Amino acid sequence: MPALKDRHLVVSRSKDHREIYETVSEWLNTTNYFKWTDDSVTYNDELEGVELKRRRLLLRRRIETCSCVVLFAEMYEEYREWMDLVIDAANEFHKPLVGVKARDESPLPKRMQINCRVTVRYQRNVIVAAIQEYSL
């Protein structure tokens, strides 16, 4: 059997939306024949100054070396600045963006519509399939 491709993923996460990240991580961890490395950087709105700069640099470095970036629409409005930084870095480094629609089916933010290679429902099989198809 051939070795599984290790997908290095940057997945949207914040302390206020931990359940979304943890659920998707669990789905990825328990999917057969799927190997991934978590290169995510947690957004923390309490950081300021030098620590915030370090976190932003770390995010850029992780995106530069990742296989794919996964963005959650329901986090976008609350963390617009951070999410825009993610989108800009992914575009700069030519990394595929997979957008995940909000669980309540609210409209996808325009910036995600424009920049994501694909947008999918918040369901295990479609998220995994999109990552498998679009990751580098």
C-alpha cells in the first residue's frame, strides 16, 4: 500500500469558536486513509503589540509551507481582520483556500466567495473531499 500524503493544513480557529475547529479536527483525525498535520495558528484578540506581530508572522510562515487553508464563514465577521490576513497570505503564496459555509446557511462573506477555490457545507465528507481534491 502506498504511503499516505501528509496534508499540512491551516484551519481557522479562535478561542471563541473552539467547537467548530475541534469538530472538524476530529473528523480529519478519524477519516480512514487521511493523514494531516495541524499547522493552524489560534487567533487571540487579547494579544497586542509585539505578541500580535509574532502571531501574524507565525501565521504567514505556516501558510507559506502548508498544503491548504480551511476557512469557516461563521467566524468571518467576528474576526474579519485576522481572516483577511489569512486570505491575503494564502493568495500571496498561491495556497488553495477551502471555504466552509456557516452551519445556519447564512450567506457566504463576499471576500470568501471571491477567494476560495471551493465552498462546501459544514459536513464531514464534503470538507474532507474538498481538502483531498484541492490541497497541494
